[in-house]
Amino acid sequence: MKGLVIIGVILAILGLVGLATPVFTTSSTKNVASLGDLKVQATEHSSHVIPPVVSGGVMILGVVLVGAGLYTNR
């Protein structure tokens, strides 16, 4: 069950990261207008929020998976 432990550790770390930084931004570039070889582009920034309940749930799930993986190895 080594894979279960690894997945659990990854989920627990992702949950901690989500709790530490609940807001992140992404940017995307879109073509606004095009005339021959001339292109006008606009960069749009959007903000995304990870709810603390989701981050906490992922972290708890990771800890449970680590515990289950370690328990089945005995």
C-alpha cells in the first residue's frame, strides 16, 4: 500500500498549501483584433478562491489515507 501513502502525503500537502494561500491569480492572453499581420492582444487576469472547507477536507483525506496505508502495511 505504498501508493496509498504517497497519494495521502500529496493530498495532505495540497490541503496545507490551499489553507496557506487560498487566493491565486491566473492570466490569459486573448486576441482582440487582427488585421493582416497586425494583432492586438489583451491580457486578462482572473482571481480564484479556494474555500477553506475544501482545503481542510483535502488535508484530512490525505491524513486518513496515510493512516490507512500505514495500518495495512503492518
